[in-house]
Amino acid sequence: MSEPVGTKPAAPEPQVPEPSPPSPAEAEQTAAELRSLLSGLGTVEPPTDLSEKVPQIIERRSRGRFFGRRRLFDRIPFVWVSLLMLITTALLYAVLRMAPAVFSP
Amino acid sequence: MDLRDEGELIRRLQQHDEKAFQKCVKLYQAKVYGLVFRMLGSQAEAEDVSQEVFVTVFKSIDSFRGDSKFSTWLYRIAANHCKNRIKYLKRRAHKQTGELDDAAERELLGSAHSTLGQKQASPVEALEGQQLGHIVQRAITKLDEEHRLLLVLRDVEELSYEEIMQVTGLAEGTVKSRLHRARLVLKEEIARHTK
């Protein structure tokens, strides 16, 4: 069977000798008694928003790599933004240097 | 869900398809939450652990080789998470060992009420049913984690012995003898509270 990675089983308890298996009749009687009690427990309803919360957790933990909602200006690489700003500043500087008369009083 | 649909769902999960993942959560959330809630006896813990189970499914879906049923693999992840959480809660000396949280109690009472409601129970019967449901869940959370897991898998979730062997990794004889022991302990515990 495939081993589910990501969660390691808890450390095993200290080994105690296994009791001998019960006789089938004895086991069946105990099981039938218990089943009638456990059937009264009913079913438990899972939270209605579980299928929305889990993808949100995955998106948050993967920092948007999985299930990311692409919004405008979301996940813009900083390298490109800083490069763009440097080029803009250099252009502005060049314009100011080449046309001093326009901007001087 | 037939095997072909399950295979297709797994293939899409392995491609990290969000819609497939949501479908997977919707399909299996009742099974996972049911197991986790019965194991932990707390609604808040059950919700948190159920979320972690599905996050683990997402992270480890590539390791699923398909040599067992997907639901069995999922139960195995849920069982491991439950055991770890029980150990963590024990370490924190959480009150959970004996007491159910308020929300869990409301849910238990609600489920017992609805079960009995289908039979047009009298108020006295309904109250008895609620109290019994409460006592049974309390008794389950008092069992040790291995006994609790076997009992919930077999008698609440109604898995076959073959599936339980795959979930727990135990041999058939061990499953049967431990399950019998768990039932006896649970029966004694319930009898102690109903006297």
C-alpha cells in the first residue's frame, strides 16, 4: 500500500502480549450488543465550508503557487519592478540633463 | 464512485487541479470528519484535523500508487493525524480525555435527537437517547487510541476487516482480538455510566 507521506504515524506503544482471539460466538455477541448502542450515535455533519477552507490553506501555505487567485498586481516579481524603476529614474535624469532650459527658471 | 471515476479523479489530483481537489473534499469529507470526530470527540479539533488530512492528501497524492482503494489510503492518513493529535493533546494535558466540548455536545445531542426523531420518539425516549449518545461518545474517547481507532473503523464507519488491516497495518488476528477487547472495555465503560 502506498505510504502516506507528510504525516508520520505516532510512535508505537510498548508491545504488550496479544490476548488470544475470542471464540466467534463470543465475539459476535459482543459486537451485536455494541452495534445497537453505536447505531444510536447518528451521523455527524462536516462543516459546510470545508471544501472552500482547504484550498485556501493550500494557497496560503504554498504562497499562491497552488490554487492562487490571480488578481491585478498580484505576484509581480520584485526584480522586474525595481529594474523598471531604475530605468524610469535614469530616463528622467537624462531628460532633465538634456533640456535644462525648459525646467530652469 | 466507480473505479474509473476514482482513477480519473486521482489523475487530476496529481495534476493539482483545484476543481478535482474540491470534488475530492466534498466526496470524502463526511468519511474523514466522521472518523476524526469520533476519535477526538471535539468539533473544533475534528475540523482542524480534517483540514490537515486533506492538505496532506494534496501534498502526498503523488505517492498514491493505487494498490489500495483511495478511501482506505485517506483513512490511513486520517488515522495517523488523529493519533498524532491525541498524543499532542495528552502532552498538553488537554481536558479532552474526559470532557467533550460544548459544540461537540450540541452536535451529539442533535444527531441523537434526529435519529430518534425519525422514530417519532417521546420526549422521555429522546432525552434518554441524547444521554446515551453522550455517554457512548464519552466512553469512546476514554479508550486508548489503538482500540478507539479499530472500534470506530469497524463499528461506526463499518469498514471490512480487509480495509482495517490496510489502514492500520495490523494482521487479521490482531485486529479481531484488539477489537474484541475494545468492545468489552467500551461495554464496561457504558455500563458504569448507565447504572
